[in-house]
Amino acid sequence: MGRSKVLLTEEIVFKAEKELSKIKDAKIVRKLLAILAFKDYKLKEVTKIFKISTPTLFSWIKRFEERGIGGLKEGRGGKYKGKLSKESWEEVKEMILKEEGINWTIEKIRLRIEKKYGIRYSLSTLHYNLRKLGLVLRRPRPVHYKGEESLKESFKKNERESGVK
């Protein structure tokens, strides 16, 4: 079996050693250590120790050579931009916080966004985005369907007099 397809140059090794001391992310450190180990050890040993495949190691070397540390970061997710910009989401947040008289539900927020921006969100996606903005939907206190208003009022009066909250 011949030497690897990708030649590990001294420049790449120097760059990896320099970056290794700065990095706090364990996944990136593992990838850099695998690249550095490939300098001193055989391909099969490195792939066995780090429990990776040969193409994985070669792709790490290639990505590190081309893009540096940024090439070793996880590239999953975030491929699609959101339908609304961050500024638009801030406007939605301000709208919700400013209009106090409205009992907001996810459905009302969805309809308002659809009306203003012409974009329709699913309820779960909208809920996720509201959580990212720091907004939480509050649920009203449950009310028993057989409850009488007069009994509720007398209970509230008794509660205030006893000092119990």
C-alpha cells in the first residue's frame, strides 16, 4: 500500500500545532490531533485509534488546508436561511410586547405575520422561533366549567381577608 493521496506538508503541520493550543472545542481538537498523528504514524493506525475512516481523515486534512479551523467546524444544519430576517423577528417581538390588550396565541401571531409579511409558518416552527426570541406563551388558569361566579368572588374576598395568597 502506497503513501496517502494527500501529502501532509510541514506547513499544514505547523499550522495545526499552532491552532491546537487556541481551540476549546473538543471535536475540532480531536480532528487536529488526528491530522498531527498522521504525520508520525501510519494511516491504518491513525484511523484505528481515532475510530474514523480513511476518507474522513483525508477530508479533514483537505478542509483544514483549504479553510483552516473553519473547515473543521461542523457543517451540518443551517443550510437554509430563515424566511424572516432578524430585524423582522425583532419587529414581531416588539409588536407582541407593545400590544398589551391582546391575549396572544400562536395562531394569532401566525396570522399577524402572514398578514404583514406574506409568509406562512407552521405552528411548531413559529413556537421555536418565539422561544429563540425569549418569548414564552402563558396559559390561562384553568376554569372549571361548573364553577359559579358568585362562589369565586366570595372565595376571593375570603382569601384577601385571611392574608393568604
